[in-house]
Amino acid sequence: MNNENKGIHATGVSPRVWAMLVVVCAINVAAHLMVMPSLPAQIPTHWGANGAVDGWGPS
């Protein structure tokens, strides 16, 4: 390993960036779990070309 690549993961992303991505993902999952109980029974899942909802699904 040369000095240029010290601290860089095999993917080319530093461990500090990986740690931040994991934190952001964990916050995202927690936020979704907090909001889920307040969702209605059916939510829109598809919109037509005119912008009107034409598909619904369970929450």
C-alpha cells in the first residue's frame, strides 16, 4: 500500500464517509418507522401523465 491510499477503503471511499453513510441510513430508517403509524390505510402509488392519482396501495 502506498502513502496515497492510506485510509482509503478498497472501494475508493474513506472509512469516515462509510460511517457517515451508515449514520444517515440509520436516521432515515428511524424517521420512516416514526412516520409509518400516522399513514392512512391507503396511499397513492402511481400518478398518470395528467398528474391525477391512478393507483393506490396499502400503507
